[in-house]
Amino acid sequence: MAMARREQYGDVPLTNYLLPEQFGAQEQERLSRFFDRKVTVPTPPQELSIAMLKAKEIEWAQAEPHFLPKMELKQNSDVSEWTIRPENWYWQKIREGKVAKDAATLEGIWVIVDGSQKLQYKDGKQMYENDPFAKVLTQLREAKKIQVPDWCKSIPKDSRFGISNDELQTHVNPAIADFLGVQPEQVRLPKAIEFNILGNLAHPEWGKTNTWEWFQDKFRDGCRLIGGDSDYGGLADVNFRVSDGRDGHIGFRPLVAFPPKAR
């Protein structure tokens, strides 16, 4: 598999479309340094390499492979480079059982995550740059699978904003899975802890703009977590909204998960 492009995140080069063993070596170096311990990274599954080729085909230039090592993180975990941690509210809600008790546990899986910059709010008209899923979103809106109430009519048809979490789970994620040629259950949103760790590792800029993004985590009955707004703490920011609500301030980024196969 030929190398297609190289970008720089911090002081570690991130190269997409590498051979699987190169993905693994790159992530092992990055994660071991971040967590200040040896992190063993398995070779990415063949399915990830195939999905990365598909990403190249559809010009999803922001597709990034990452490994999320299996570990339970705590508010006071001894990780010196984890400089921006989720705010106290998040940890308190885990203790109260309003967020899943394993919400802060990384799963030990390879993922492809959208590395796009999170946007500055511009009256709901802000657009993720060179979004390969814009056509999918337009089709879903035209099919009325994404509803467009009056307060969202100014949001462009191909925008990631103004979409409820319920619509993402029911219609958008399966459509993206079909577009990428992966199983529907593989496409989801990042959990709050995944967004935070990936932001600390590779994308501090995600915390420097004043929009939110939907997260996968459920909160109480009928709600999901959101976060990332620079006005409320950036990468540390975690909040919630009703899962059937829509807002010109709340976007999303897809994540494709590759869990280990059962033996």
C-alpha cells in the first residue's frame, strides 16, 4: 500500500495510508510517550487497511487511524502528558451513575476517526472543510430522514450541524457505514473520553473553537453528552442535550471502530 500523504500533528508526523505494521509502530511510539509506559499496539486488522483505501477513494482526507489502548482512566490518573482532562462534572456524573460507569474506559481497539478541525460558530452556516459525507447528509435531508424545523432552515443541506443525536444513530451513521463499505455497528460517534484523549494526543485545536460536538455517551433518560466548546473549557468541556434535539452549534465527527475478532 503506497504512502499517500504526510501531515504534522505536534512533533510527531502522522502519515495516512501506510502499511499496517507502520500504523502500529507509529501509534506505539505516540501512546507509550503519552502514557509514560510501554503500550503494546497490535497490528491493525486488514479491514482497517481496506477502509483506509476506501477513505482515499472517496477523498476522506481527514481519515486518521488510531489505537485506543485498553485502560480505565480516572480523574487523577498518573499521566503527566494528559494536560487537559474532562471537567469535574463529567467524573461526578459517572460516580452518580448518570453516565455509564465504564464511560472513561478505553476499549483496546483500532479506530478511524475524522481529524477535521472543529469549527467556529457562524450563525449555523459553518461547514466542515472538504466533507466527503456532505452528499450523504444532503440525501438524508431530502428524504426527510434528517428533519429540518424552521429554526434550522438556514443551515445548509450538506451540513453536519442541526442534526439530532437520534438521527445520527438511526440514519446518518448507517448511511456513512454503507458509504464506507463497513458494518453499520462499526460507525458511531466518539465517546467523550475518546474525543478528549485524541484531542490531547493529536488535536489540541479541537478545543479552541466555540462549537460543540455530539458524543456517543448516553446521559440520563433521553439525553447524550456533547462537548468541546472553547467558551466552556475546550477539550475539558462536557455537557449534555436531549438526544432528539438539534442545534446550529452542535456538529459531529464519525468514528469507525475495529474491535478485535473473537477467537
